[in-house]
Amino acid sequence: MKKALITITLVLAALSVVSAACVLFYFATKKVKVQEKPAYVYNIQSIDDHAKYVVTTTTQWKDVKVDNELVFDPGIRAAMERYNESAPDPEDAYIKKEGDLFVVVPEVEGRDLDIERSIKEQKQIRIEPAIRQGALTELCERANLFATWSVTYDNGDVVRASIDNVNIEGDEIRLDDSFIDEQAANVVYNPEGTGADFVNSYGTAMHVDGGTWGSSVNTAEETAVLKDLFHRGESVEGRHPVFDYEMASFISGDYIEISIDAQHMWLYRDGNLVIETDVVTGDSGKNRHTPRGVYYIIEQLKEKWMNGGDAPTLAHRWMRLTWSGVGIHDAWWRSSFGGNIYTYNGSHGCINTPSDAMNVFYDNSYEMMPVVIY
């Protein structure tokens, strides 16, 4: 019995060894099925068609991490690099001069691929233009404010910029205001010597040239104002300039009128006649003509020694019209005025006036009052 048990035990042990060997043999010879990753298909759109790049070698498709970012098959990168060599690049929008204005040239969409982002996000991502049209619209509009800037005066003169006075550097506008210096100097209002218009005592509308009457624009101050307006991009209509002194181009209101042909003089205040009288003007027979033109009283004196004749002569009322010696004054030594006396016994160029009348003229006149001689 004991012997039988030993035999059974040995048989069982042998069977166990055989079973273990069979198991080991099975696992040692079993073909383990490895699940392959799907092929990576990457579509890259070209201008005319679609180029499809397929990676099929799974051994090259390894989930290798570099700085926690997956690095995929190098064949895909190479394919995109080859594509980018011939793909058109994107073009940024920009501003250019076109005629008298600035215009925005729109951006152009390119075909280049953003390789790093495309690989990372596993989809087609194109490189976009860095500057788009909308980002330049405001800058272009501001530049055109300067390119079209102008100041129009109430006499019709114009100071005007051009596109050549404006440059765009990056997002900055650079201005050249030197053109204002020359153009401001050409802004004139009834300058000295151009005379003035008026209606004479006979009701005749006329223009009288010459004389000292006229306006003078303060060019320095006006230039400064214009440059400030230009740098603010502020155009103006109907501007009246800064003057050194301003005199009207039409004589009315307060003025003295002298007609050489009529040998007569009038004084008006607020358009109303105050006094009129016959006078004697410069001796035309001796070429001592009283100058015609529009003047103004530059000096009033109650006593004035005049040096025009054989000896100094005292005038009791004197109103100067020119610094060369022409004026209106009393001629107490004369007994008659008017007529044709001026043709043979006229003055040295002044307007000789009866004493009583001269007192009224003097008392109702003032410095800067216009005097029209025709």
C-alpha cells in the first residue's frame, strides 16, 4: 500500500511537471498581437489642388515627449517644409500715396503653413498677414486730413498743403510745414498803393489807385497760427488774418474827399457831409502836382512851419498826408480859392484851404482818417 502511494505521488508530480512545461511552451510560442496605430494622414491645400501626405510606417510614429509636447513623424514636417518653399507668402496691408491722397492697400492671404502649430494641433494652420486693412484705416484717414489741409481767407487767398508735406513712418505721421512760410507771405489785403473804391460826392462809383492807404498782414504771427492749425489737421474757411494794421478796401463813413479837377474838398463823418470848400492844389504849370491816391492823416499840428517857398511859412492848422511834405493846411495869405488858380499859381503840392474852413476840417478830423484825392 505504501509502495502504491509513492507511485501515485511520483505520477502526479510528473504530470505537474509536464503541465507546467506545456504552459511554458504555450506562452513561449504564442504570437502576441500588437495593435498598430492608424496611419497619420495630413492634407495640405495648394493653389490648384490638394496634396495628401500619408505616414504609414507606425514604427516612425512614436509618442516621444519633449518638454511635454508630442513630437510626431518627421516626414510630415519635411512635407510641409517642401510645400512652403513654393507656396505664396502672405502680404501685410500697407498705406501708399495715390494721387493726392493716401490709400490702404489690403492684405493678401498667403498659403504658407505655420508648421509648428499645424503639427501641434494636427490640423492645417496658415500663416496670416501680420497687418490687416482695418488696422490702418484710422491712420490713413488722419494722414489725409493733413494731405488735404487748407485755409481759405475771406479775400479768396488760400494756403494749402499737399500730400508731399505728409509722410507716414510706421504708425507715426511726419509733417513738413515749411510750405506755409512762403504761402503765408502771399496773403495780402488791400496793400499800400492799391488804393480803394468809393462813391464820390457827384455819385460816381470809382476806384482810386496809389497813395499810402492799405493793409499790412502780420506775416510772422499769421504763419504761426497757420502752422498750429496744420499740425492739428484743422482746415478753415473764411479766415481773417492777423494784421499789423488793416484799412478798408472801400472808403465810406469818415473821410476827406479832394477833387483836383473841381478844386474842391469835402469832409464826411458817418457818411454825412460836415463841410465842403474850394481849395488850391499843386501848381500843374510848374509840375508840382498834388499826388492822386488814397492817403490817411498821419500827423495833426496846430502850428507848423513849412519850408517850401522862398521863406519858411507858418500854417496854423496842418494835417500831414505824406512824410515827403504833402498835407492839408490853411493858406491865410490867399484871398481866393478854386477855379483854375492851381494851373498858374498853385501850391508846392499841398492842399491850400481857406482859414475858416480849415478850422472846421481840423476839428472834425483825426489821425488815420482816410483822404481820397482824385
